[in-house]
Amino acid sequence: ILFSLITVVLLLSGFVYFFFNGNTATKEKSREIVAAYLEKNYPEESFKITDIAYYPGEGTYIVHVISKDGKTEGNIDVRNGRIIVGGAEFPLKEE
């Protein structure tokens, strides 16, 4: 009984963690998508990704980027492996 209780607690903890923080593999994929987008659309500038947050209500990863010179900063939203242009805070170029 104790083993079953521990198993249930661990499973619930894992579910809650992934619900609020997102899947770590998908989070890394979002980082790669944004890095590729920035390289393609802003080749003259150098950016660094400072944070990736997860919004569980929409299943969206919010990737915060800042240029190395600090002049450009903002968030790029990624959902289902694609950059969301509408409502993004970053000065996005249309693809």
C-alpha cells in the first residue's frame, strides 16, 4: 500500500510539474526554432535567449531574447512548433 501511495504521489507531482512548466524537450525545441528564426531574419544582429517560460493556458512557450548590444529586446511566442506572429512583443519580420 505504501508503494502504491508513493507511486501515485510521484505521478501526480510529475503531471503538475509538466502542466505548469511544459515539456523540457519541447522547451528546447522552442529555443532552437527561435534561434533559427533570428539567424534567418536578423543575420546582421547577434541575439541571446535569456529565458523560456511556459503558458499552460494556450500551450505557448514565451522565449525572451535580447540583442548583444542591448538595443532590441522582447518576447517571441512559440506554439505547436511554430512562431506566433499575432500579439508578439518582438519586432518580428513577416516570413
